[in-house]
Amino acid sequence: MMSLLCITIISLTLAGSAYSGVMTPPPFQISAKVFADLGANVTLPCTLLSKNSMSFGHIGIRVKWTKVADDEALNEDVLMSMGFHKKTYGSFENRVFLQESDDEDASLVMTDVSMEDTGKYHCEIINGMEDTVQEIFLEVQGGLTDGVVFPYFPASGRYNMNFETAMQTCVSLDAVVASYDQLYEAWKDGLDWCNAGWLSDGTVQYPITKPREPCGGSNNGPGLRNYGPRDKDTALYDVFCYTSALKGHFYWLVQPERLTFDEAVQACLDDDAEIAKVGHMYSAWKLEGYDRCDAGWLADGSVRYPISRPRKNCSPTEAAVRLVGFPDKSQKSYGVYCYKTQQ
Ligand SMILES: *[C@@H]1O[C@H](CO)[C@@H](O)[C@H](O)[C@H]1NC(C)=O
């Protein structure tokens, strides 16, 4: 199902002034704004404007879709089409295609949109005679949920935290211990986790959507497996943490080297940011569709990567935040994710 919620044509202008090359004729420029829900498919409209020119399928016509940044040097290629030849680029690879509902249709279909796809796009139609640029703003809107529940165990290993330590640990990840209701919502949303963790009411539970023998038996249906209240001082378990939508910006730090943990911390500081916490990664992944197949250090000394578009070699079977582990901090094998609070 295509989800094209709303198109507003906000202006239709002959934007000659924006392209002041003396010899080239002024291109037509159309602006439109398109809204899409996180994870949906969306169509960015673009048509061949002048009816009497050669049709779009014609060999001489090129269509170029670009994601336009404020700084032109950071523009990203999205898709290039020349006749039957099509190529997609970067994070758009295998995720975008031309709609081609008729000879004049150069609209771009984008599947599985993430918050990162928000921005300005140009559709350039180049036929050697009259080149046109159509500008489309895409705004991706977050899901209805305003938070995410995630299971956690620390570097010291599984089943190692009493209730007090569990509470402090969630806070250190920019999260809090999840409530029963929050875990229940996460279970309804598909969370399946076969290790028991503390909840804020002092009970220990875990969510199972695919019942199986080692996870509370296969005779029981899907649901929350409940160990009931446990001794808060002496009982040792993992924890379920809850974190809400990001107030700042979570990102992969583009830099040439692989880093030790200390270098990773410093690299984020040098970028006027801090090394990201586990809660930041879960929030960006779940609520913003963040996807990156690069293992990076996080503040707790773990190395993880967030996959919202499962693919070969990158969490092929499910969308997940993948844990590589808690490597030796002097190991120079990973990149880093940073977090910048909003100014
Ligand atoms: C989006 O489009 C792809 C490919 O056409 C399709 O397989 C998928 O089911 C669509 N997803 C949604 C949410 O409509």
C-alpha cells in the first residue's frame, strides 16, 4: 500500500532567478510538500512538464533525483535514470524506484521511509532542450508511540543486577526502568526476549511472542512470563529500560579511523557532542527508523549497530539493535555514535 497522505502544491513558479547562467534557458520549477508516516512508502511527484517534448521513456531523456542539503557539497544522489538504465545510491539503494505510471511520470517511490529521509529533493529532467527542476519537500512523521522499551545487561554479564543497580543502570543509559504497562505495550508491538528483567514495580518478567521450550514452555501461549516480586537486594536479573523520543540528534560520526573507546569518547567531544548512550540508539532506531550497518562504541563501553531495514549481513531476519559485545576498550576496531543535545 502506498501511503501518500497529502500533497500540497505550495507554489508554481518560473524560477529563472535561481538559475542565472546566462546561456541556459530558465528551468521550470515546481515546489510540493509531501507527508509520510515513519516506515510507510511514499511517492514524490515529478512529471515531464511540456507535453510536446519527447516522452519520458525516450532514450535521450535523463532523470536525476537528488537529496539537496543546505551545503551543496553534501547533496546526495538518490536515483539516476537514462532510458532503461537505472541506478540508485547510498542509503536509497534498492529502496527507491521510478513510478512510471505513464510516459510523463518521473515520480519517485520511496519505501520504508525513516526520519532521516526528511528533507528537500530535486527531480531534474534533462533532455538537452529544456531542463526542468522540480523541488519536493518530504516530511516524515513519527509513529504514535512516544517511547521504546529495551532489555539490558551490563558489561559484568547476564543476571548481575539487583533492583537498585538496575535503576541506576537505566538512568545511566538515558532511560528509566520500564513499567509493566510499558513492557506490555512493547510485547504487543512484537518484543520477544528470553531473559528475565526487573520492572519498576519490583517484579521480574519477560515478553514472549513466539512461545518455545526454553522460554517458559511451549504449552503457554504468547504473553509476559512473570516471576512475580523478587527480593530487591539479593535477587540478580537483567532489566527492561524505557526511554522516550530524542530531544537531540543521534548520529554516526564520519571519520577516517577506527578508534579505541577513549578515542571514541574524545572524537565526539571534538565534534561538540558526547558519545551516545544505549537509550539514544534505541530511541533513534525505534522512533526515527535510524539504520546504519556500522558497529560503533557507546558510552557504556558496548559496541552496537541499529538496523531498521534488515538485509544480508546486517541483521537479515529482523529489525533490531544488534549487540557486538563489550570489547576490550583498547581495541581499535570500531567507529562511534555521538549525541548532540539541541541548542
Ligand atoms: C512498500 O512497497 C514495497 C515494494 O513495492 C512493498 O513490498 C511493501 O509491502 C510496501 N510497504 C508498505 C508499508 O506499504
